[in-house]
Amino acid sequence: MATPRILAFAGSLRRDSYNKKMVAVAAHGARAAGAEVTILDLASIPLPVFDEDLEARDGLPANGRKLKDLLIASQGLLIASPEYNSSMSAALKNVIDWASRPAQGEAPLAAFANKVVGVMSASPGALGGLRGLVHLRAVLGNIHSIVLPDQFALTMAHEAFNPDGSMKDPKKQQTVEGIGRRVAEVAGRLMG
């Protein structure tokens, strides 16, 4: 099996984000399965709100190009999405909007088409961000990503992590690592 490259990120810009912690756990699972994993903090590549007038005038922003290049180079994605008002965060949707734009010489939806994706969410609430995953799945499926059926919504996220970033509940840790492992395995098989 070929070594898949996985890009892991949370749809949160908050420094102490529960979703950033959780995607790091999933990344550990992908690495354990033999994948090469890059963890990206979206706060490190700020993007303006997507605007076709801005795009027409200035083209893809430099940080948008960096992001798109990382996505194109990856065979799999691990995305931890916070739930904002029953949907995904504006930061995550903005990333998808910029990276999905066509560019000369690129295949349509090159940043997302045929990428194996594992999704998860973390929230202090009782549903763990589950409602937002419904919207994320719909968007990713529409842009031709292969969204795995495995997903995880972590409830009571403010109480779920140890100071070292691991999860207090070993079963939850195993489940989240399993999503990372599964993305690595499926992406590796698809690569041949």
C-alpha cells in the first residue's frame, strides 16, 4: 500500500479549540496507520471572506494558494468542525469556498475531488456538534469528496481532554484515532 498524505485541520480559529485537540488525536491514528500527516491551523493562513469581485480583481489570495496546494497534494482529509448555529463554522465554509474555485490548468475541484475524508466535531453541548456534520457532509459530497461513513461527535468537550491533549475516555480516544486510521487505509488503497 502506498503512503497516503493526509491534511488534518479544524474549522475553528480559536487557540484552545476542542476541535483542534480532537483532530490531533485523529491525526495520531492516521500516522499510526502509516500515513504522512500535516496538521494545519487555519488561523495561520488567514483568508478574506470569499467574494467573486475580489477574486476577479486580485485572483486567489496567496494564503488561498498555499491552502489549495496543501489540499491538492493530499489524498485524504481529517476535518474537525465546530457547530455554529446548527451548521459548520464560517471559517471552514470560507476555506472550502476559496479552495474549490477553478483555476487554469487544474482539474475541476482539484482540492476536493476523490479525497477520502473523515469528519468529526466537538462541542460542550449535548449533541457534540452533530448537526453541523450533516451540512459539512452535504457540502463535501457535492464537491466530489469521498466522505467516510465513520464520524464522531464529542459531547461535553470542555471536560474531555487531558492536559497533554489526549482524551480522558480511552474508548473515545480509540474511536477518534480509528477515524484517522480509516482515512489513511482507504486513501492508501485508492492510491494502489
